[in-house]
Amino acid sequence: MPMGDPEDCQCPDCLKRNIMQVINQAMQDISLAEKLTLAAPYADQNGLEKDIDYTLENGNYVFSAWYHLKRGSCCGSGCRNCPYDQDNVDE
């Protein structure tokens, strides 16, 4: 993922924070189709990255909207950060 100023700290924590800033900035004011296009090149990444793809809350994984966009579709589980407005959730 393209990053900003190469002079910035690139330790793992700062790099994650910088990546999330780039993702969040890119996600503002674009359509779902554009978000999916942006996430598609990262769909085949091996493994999940803590604080980018998920966070842990009380021992539970909470997947980010970025993770869901990389998946490419709604799973129908009613996920908290679903960017698809939970299209497939049965009521």
C-alpha cells in the first residue's frame, strides 16, 4: 500500500497506524463499488493483520470494514463493521 513521507517512523505500530490512516482517508466519500475496487488487490494476502484486519475485544475478534471489503461480500452474520449494510442478514 502506498505510504506517505518516507521520513515517518516505520516501526510496526507506527506503520499500522499509518496504513489505517491511508485506508480511512481513501474510504471517505467513495461508493461501495469504489471501496471494493480499492480493496480487491489485497484480497489474497496471507494471514490477518491485527489492528488492520481485526481488533481483539474481550478475547473476541472484531473484523474491520477493511477486512470485510477484502472478502468482497457480506457474510450475513450481522458483523459490527459490515460495509455492506448487512445485506444478507435474515431478520
